[in-house]
Amino acid sequence: MGNQLKFKKDLLKFSTSLNAEFKETVKKVAVDIFVDIVLTSPVDLGAYRASHQIAMNTPSEKVIKPEKGQKFQKRGSTTRAMKQLNNLKKYDLNDVIWISNNLPYASVLEFGDGTKRKVYGTYGKAIQKAEDTIQSALDKL
């Protein structure tokens, strides 16, 4: 009976440890994707870069605007976006992490508008990079 109880406790400890590691891994991947998106975003006035958001379970519908009487600044746009990383502190294994940008022209920068204007594909490239990194790590197992 004693060995069964110890085995049960060991399994519970292992399971808890595994869940914690998995949770931290998911958060790290989300941080890597978000930082990649922010740092590779095109910057004119800084609004697009400053407007990337992280939300849990449902995408944010908020459009980030500069403070009243202020303008977005190229310099501060990265710092402002990085504050969104605080939202990951609430992450739990049952959550879905949403990364979005709700500026009206965000989809044009990502997918284009049918003209010869440059398509940046910032989100797609960041996600592909993360998938490649994860696959490479799995291949080593």
C-alpha cells in the first residue's frame, strides 16, 4: 500500500511539473511571436507598431489610439506595444492567446490590397518562424 501511495504522489508531482513546463513553453512561444511581430512591423508614424494587442480567449476589439492631444511617436511605439506582454501573466493552460491589430489598415499591411503596394505579412512570417523553431526542437527529441 505504501508503494502505491508513493507512486501516486510521484505521478501527481510529475504531472504538475509537466503542466507548469508546458504553460511556460506556450507563454514563451507567444512572447517570441509577439516580439517578432512588433519588431518587424513597418513604422511610418508608429501607430501600427503600437497597436498590436494580446488578449485571452477572445480577440480584443479595441483600437489603440494615442492619448488625448498626443500623437504616436516612432520611438515610443515599440515600448507601448511591449506593455501588452503583461496580459500573458494571466495565461492558464485552458486559455487561447490572441494577438491582433485592429487598425483599419492592418489587414492591408498583412495581406495587401490588390495593388503593387508592399505586403509585409508580419503576422504570417512570425507564426511561420515560431512553427519552424518548434518543429526543429521536436525533431531533436
